[in-house]
Amino acid sequence: METTKNSADALNLNNPYDLIDGAEGEGLLETSEYLKKIIQNKDSSIDERIEAYEDIMDSEVGDSSLIRARNIERELNIKQIYLKFEGSNPTGTQKDRIAFAQAMDAMRRGYDTMTLATCGNYGAACALAASLAGLKCLIHLPENYRTQRINEMTDLGAEIIRVNGDYENAVSVSSEFATHNEFYDANPGGNNIMLQLKAYGEIAYEIYDELRDAPGYVALPVSNGTTLAGVYKGFLSLYRRGKTSRIPKIIAGSSFKKNPIIQAFINNKETCEDLVPYKIKETRINEPLINWHSIDGDLALDAIRKSKGYGADATDKEMQHFSKLLREREGISVIPASTAGLVALSEWNKKQQINNDRFVIVLTGRK
């Protein structure tokens, strides 16, 4: 595929990437061992196995903390900032939400293998979810990416398959591999998109449970757009059911001029347009955010616009600054890319003073 070859050459993939994507979770509780035995006992009925798996999901995935960030409020001169910290999930990011949902779906539908592409965190989440479900997990990884989480994936029994080119090509190869071999396709943009959106929609439900209404604004980092679109869909459902008085304005941040969703918003494009691969430079900081093609980009762009939200670029320096600030002022450690939504909120507030409301920042990263 010529585009992929050009993009790989342009991104200089002959040099390995040592990525700062090493979110750290705490794994599963020891009390889950009893349920794990039921799940992996093929003599148990599928209903018993699914019920046990769901018990673990309910107790260990999601329900992440929502904490008031008074020190960050003073720093930004914005009142009522809340941090939705996804680092409390088993592998340390919101990726656990869709990984576990899809592994359970694969069990229910009779699959024995799931496959996906990753640059790090999603692979760790799927490796854990699959190992618990007794599924084989095949992880397609761009050839020259060196993520801190490879050992974690293999220790959990996943098989790493190196793929030429970039992440976008790895997704394509993995999806084709799933179709050809009749494996469960856990990649973004495929047949399981509604399941993925619903799983991320749980973030909205949890925020509502804590605040008893929708906040005025929700800020997130954006890459493929799946998480953002799912959170918006969750709030839309709550509003339609009469649970909330409004839908929050969605604020999205991503790496400076390296994400189609943000570029489409800034340049007032109707839809996301692929970026020119050779103009994209990946760094240890920005890699989790950048794409020359955002797979669920139009869903995310639509969410930002329909909610009358905002999108902005974030530089590596800005993301490093806010990750340091969160660590020093609020005592939580996140990967720098996780703060892109916070960067965008700060920029929007400087432009038009959006201070009088409640703000939720979705963060992922190290515990």
C-alpha cells in the first residue's frame, strides 16, 4: 500500500520510537482468582462464565475517581474543576473499558481469539482482558515502536506480531487478519464500534452519578476520536432520558497540527481530512495523540460541534507542563499526552472567560 510505505518512510521508522506511553495499573485484585477459575473452566456453561466475567468487570473496571482540583483551579483561575482519573483502571487507562467489553462479547459469540493493533496501552488492556477470558490475543505492533508495555503484554500471554509501517497500517493489517481467520476484531472503526462507544459512554454515566447533572464542560485528549465520541454519546443518552438538564460542551485537545479532528475543527472543515504523513513528527510525548487518519474522527468532530464545544492544539511543552503541574499540585501522575484536553480548556478560557460552571477533565496515565 503506497500511502503506508510513504508514511513509514516519512516518519523515519528506521529509528525505533521509545514512547512515553507506559501507564501503570494495579492489575486485578486477588479476590478475582475464584471468578477467574469459573471463567476459564470450559466445563462451566457460557452463562456462568459470562456472569463471572461481568462480576469482575463491574467491580474492577470503571468507577474511576472524580476529584476536585482546587490547586489547578487557582493556577488557571477557573472554579470547579474536577479530574476524572482513569488511571485507577486495572492497566491504568480508559482502554480497559473497551478491552473488557469486547473480550466478554467475544466469549459470548464463541470466538477463541481476538486481534488488534496498538502502540502500547490498548495492547496491555486487551492482553489482560483476553487472558482473563481465556482467549488468545494477537497484537499487531508497528515494526519499530518500542513501548514499555511489550513485556506486560507477553507476560499476559499475548502474541506480538510486528507490522511494517505505522499504526494506521497496523490497524488495517490486523482487521484483514481478523476477517481472513474469523477472529474477533477489536480494532477501532470496525463492526464493534457501537460496543466501544457504549463502553466509553460509561464515563459520562459515572460523572452524572457524582455530580447529579451534566457539567458545563468536559475536556479530553483526542486521537482516533473513539473515547470522545463515546463520552458524548453517553451524555446524549442521559439528556434524552431526562436525567440531565443539558449536554456538556466537549473540549478536545491533541498534538500541535498532528490530528485530523482538531485540524478539521480549527479550519472549519465539514469532515476530517487525512493529514500528509511526511509532515508528522512523532515524539516520545505526542505519540498517543497523533494520527494522519483518525478512524472515528468524524464522530468526534460531530460531537464537538453539536455540543458547541472547542478544539485546540497542544504542544509537547504545554503537555509536559500540565503533567508536572498535576503531579506537584494534585498528587496524580499522568502521561503528558493525557493533559491535551486540559491544555485546550486553558486556551479557550483565555479567549473568552468560561469560568462560571463545572468542568470535568478526563485523564489517563500512571497511578
